[in-house]
Amino acid sequence: MSTTVDALLPLSFLEAVRNVDSPDGDLDAEFVPELRNKRLGLSETVYAQIRRYADAAKRRQRTVYEEAVGIAKLIGRRPDAEAVFRAAGRYLAAQTYEAIPGFTRNLIATLPSLLARPIALRQVQKIADRYLNGSVRRLGSFLLLEVPCSTTVDSAPRGAGCAYYESFLRELLALMGVSGISIDHVRCSGRGEMTCEWRAEWRSVARS
């Protein structure tokens, strides 16, 4: 089992918690302390952790795997756990996509599909390796994402934690220009093995 994860991974969990727990619109200051007591994402502890992980992510540092698992399990106790994990996956996808050099993103967006696909696939593989400790490979017209050391697989009842990886893959491929994304949950093994696999249809990338 991997002993570290990129700091952006636990940061994505906490940013999602903060975003979900933040109230819509402006509230009077007198209600803020009461909200902070009820909503984990508004607590000073979460803010401090977000600053710590954000600073580590800027430095491209890694953190202890068990820390990320602990945060995932904390989220898993919430009744809205699946929604939070999906938000976290989208956050991670957006952040990792922005980390791709602008020149490369432009190539993916403007080249014909036949030329853009290999470039996009290499970027997806690099991102999965660095940020998920996972791998992506091509299987015919599909991409297979395998995460041998899932941080969320046993975090919530009924496999809600696996929504994190599904949401991440769907959002990242959409940002890459893949159309009509269909994602199947191939395998999810917890309690020791901690492996998740997702299969995504690889229809088209960028312009044809």
C-alpha cells in the first residue's frame, strides 16, 4: 500500500466540505458562530487544514496516506457523503487539468481527434499516477482507471466513497474534450485490498 498521497487529494476533500457547508447568500455576522458549530466545513480546524494542504500542494509535496483516509472516513459519516465526494472529485479534476501546461491544453483542444487523443491520454495517465496513485490504460474504445490504494473505498456505506473517483474521471475527461462520457464501475474491493476500477468510454477528444 502506498504510504503517501499528493497533498492536493486531501485538500480536495476539505475544499468540497467547505463548499458544501458554506451557506448561499450573505448572512448576518451574528449567525456565523452558530453555523460554524453545526457545519464542519466552516470550522477553524478545517480552515487551518485547508491552508496547510494548499501550501503543501503549491510546493508539490506529499502527505501521509492515512491522513487522507481519515478525512474520507469523517466525510463518510455525513448523510450527504456521496455529494461531498462527487464535489471533491470535480475539484481535483479541475485543479489537475489546470496544472497541465497551457500549450498542451491548447493542442488537445484544437488538434484533430486522431492527433489529440494520444496527447490527452498521456496527460490523463500522468495525472492518475501522481494524484491518485493509480493507472490508466486503453482497452479498445475504453479507458480503464485502476486505483490500487483507494482512499475512499471503505469510508462510507454502500460504496458512496467511490463516487469520488467516478466524479474525478468524468470531469477530467469532459475537460479534455471527451464527449458523451459513459462510466462503468468495474470493481471495488475494500477491507484490505482497497482497489477500485472504472471504465470510461473514449468516444472523441477535441475537434474531429
